[in-house]
Amino acid sequence: MISMKRTIRRHLPANKSKWKIYFKLFYPMIFGATLFALNGFVDNFMVGHISQGVTALSAVNSWTGIIIGVFVGIAASGSITMGKYYFSNDYEKAKDVFRLRIQISVIAAIIFSIAMLSANEAMIKVFLKESDNKSSLSQENYSIAFENAKKYSKIMTLQWVLIAVSFNLGTPLREIGHGKVTIYYGLGTLTTNIALNAILMYGFQFGVSGAAWGTVAARIVAIIWCTTYMIKKQIKIRFNFWEIYIFKKQAVTDFMKNWFMFVSYSSTTIFIILRNYFYDAGYTVSSDTIGKGVGAMSVLALTGAIVNVFMTTFSCLASISINVVGSDVAKNNLKQARTNAYELKGFLTIMSIFMSLSLVIFASIVPYLEFFSKNQYDSSIPRNLIFDSNAQLISVRNTSYVIAFFYPFWIWFSSSYRIAASAGKGKWFAFIDWFTTGPIQLTWAAFVMLYLVPNSGYLQRNFWMSYSIFFLSDFIKLILMEIIFYRLNWDKDDYKSKKIKMIKSKTY
């Protein structure tokens, strides 16, 4: 009993002062990240009056999710090195890594944009599946969704390049303690997005193209906000944009030392999106198990737009870990870093519980939010690729409940990974993350959706249950990551560092 109390206390901030410190770092990050996530939710909401608008956006934004996953991988690789230099006052090297993060992200965005423009239809068809129902009405709806996706995707290629810049301006600022900037540009981007969406879609009748141009304008506002903030606050890692081409070998070498972080973050994002193929195999379009005319991927697209607003703690993990743990490691305060690491895990998990409860409350009213299907549903005519306010939205609610349940567990072991990575100890975590999310969970998803579901009438009628069964595999990841996290011998490293300092002092 005493041991249990000590363990709980070790994983909570030691005093009111610590609570305030963590919350002061956390709240601007979570608020800014939530505002960013709301942009995607607003787009899905505001295109609801357009025939097959939500379906078109979901197909294209699946690619946007992959691209952002690549950006997150690039940021993860660079943040460790940049934080180490920044908190040890080597601002010139920190600036070099900062610049390199933008360079690599822009190159990646351009590659994806060229691919989308040159193979537009093929890339859209990856995520926009044609219905099994070959009726003329189904074909008509699919054609409308496909044409809308083509219009939207061509404009979004510009947004991918802009987000490569804005993402890599805002994220480093959070990492070095300027989290409030994300609130400022978050409000600016959300306001711009809503205003232009309303003007272009409702006023000028631009359709889904209006939503795309609103998103592009929002990214430009984000870039202006971040740049202005860096100039006014005289941030020490800022540089002139005409110097973006500067390419330093040392920065590349430092970045490549953490290549495993890039592979882990980027590939796991792709693995997560690939799961949708197995979900759709178990619950195909036009299947009566979810609701006529909607497959699992369509349900999860709307679920994702909703839960992303409540799951923004994920996007804060790396930044707050670098501030709380990485800064102490850079200063060689390893014992304090370990203490902070335990406290931060508990703090973030508690915050995630509050976010989960908020998600449960919102998800409970989803089946009654008729704007998700406004002007799209006629009860006398079953349509394809749309949501009605019965089976489909109830399925969205139930899958949201599943995510709310697992969310605190995800934050618990994900914080172990991010905290250890901020201390330069992320290699084994990166491998576990890649292996469990990739080979293990894709195999498990295939087993659940291709074997269990077809042989169980109950699972066929309840997508949320098979979704829950799939996520049980995350406990394998939790166990492996926690074993490594608690076996990290930071005190031994601290001793080695002190010994090296003593030897150097005697030498001189």
C-alpha cells in the first residue's frame, strides 16, 4: 500500500508550484493545437450543404494526414538536437537546425504536391472507394464526390507547401517556451478560415474550392503571425527568409543522428491510415451493418474530424517534454530530468482524462446534430456515401467512445516515448513504436476484420466492438514501452557526466 502511494506521488507534480509550471506550459499549447484542429472540423461542417462535400474532403485530407505525419517525423528528428543547442545557449547551431527543418519539410511538400497534380485521379482513388451498389444513384453520388475531390485537391497542394512552413515555425517556438504564439495564430487562422469559407462557399458559390482557398489563406495568416512574433520578441533562432537556402553540413549531420525518430513518426502515421483498408474490408460501403451507403472509412473520417479536436494533447507531448525534461538534460541536470519525467507523465495523463470526458460529452450529442447530413438525406431514398442521423451517426458516436476510453492509455505510453526522446534516449522506443504499429497491428487488424467480423453476427452489427478489439493490441505497446522507460538508468549517466567533468578539470 505504501509502495503504491509512493508510486502515485512520484507521478504527480510535487507541489502547487510544479502544477503551475506544467499547466502554464501546457494550456497555451493545448489551446493552440485545439484551434488548429478546429480548422479541419470547421471545413467538414461548412461543406455539409454541398453534395458529397464531406466525402471529397475526407479523401483528399487522408493525404494531408500522411503529409503532416512526415512533417511530425521531421520535427521529431530536429527538435531533440535543436533543443539541446538552444538550452545550452548555442543559438547559431540551433538556428541551423531550425532552418533545416523548414527546408526538408518544404521539399517533402513539393514532392507530394507534384505527385498529386501529375497523378490526381489515381491518388484520389486510393481513399475514395466506389460503392458496391452499382445503381445509377450510387454512381451519380460517387461521380459528384470524385469531381469535388479533384477540385479540392489541386488547390490543397499549395496548402501543403504553406503548412510545411507554418508548422515548422510554430512547433519550434513551442519547444523553446513560446507556446502562447500558437493561440494567437490559431485564433487568426480559424477566424480567417471561417470567414473565407462563408464568403467563398455561401456568397460566391465556389463549392469545395472555397473551402480549399479558405484553408490556404489561413496558412498564410499563420506564417505572418509566427514571423511577426519572432521579429517583435527577437527570438534568438530567427533568420531572414532570403537566407533559407543556407545549407550547413553540421546541421545535416546533427539531424541525421536522430533519423530513427523520422522513420518512426512518419511510418506510423502511414500505418494508421492503412488500417482503414482493413476496416473497410470488414464493413464495406453499402453494407447494412453500419447503415446503408456508408463504409467504415466514411464513419472514421467524421469520427477523426471530431476526436482530433479533443486529442490535441498528442501534439503537445514533444514540445512540453523538451521544455520540462530536455532542457535539464541539456544543462546536465539528469536527476532533476528524471524527477520531472515521472511528474510530467502523470500530469499529461490527468489532462488527457479531462479531454476524454469532454469527448464523451460531445460524442453523446453527435446523433442529434443534423447539420452533418443537412440537405443530404431523404428518408424515402437510401443514398450512397452520405450520413443519415440514425445508424451512421450512432456509429460515429460509439467509435468516439472507444477512442475516449483508450486515450489516457495512449498518452501514458506516448509520453514515455516523447520524454525519453527529448533526453536523447528514444531509439528503442522508436523501434517499438514502428514494429507494434506496423507489422503487429496491421496483422491484427487483418485478423479482426477479415476473420472475426465475417464469423460473428454481433461484430457485423457493431463496428465499435471490433474497433475496440483491435485497440487491445495497444497494450502490447504500452507494456514494452513502460518496461524500457523505467529501466532507463539516468542516474548512471549523470555519474558518468560528472566523472568526465572531473577528469577534464584535472587535465586543465
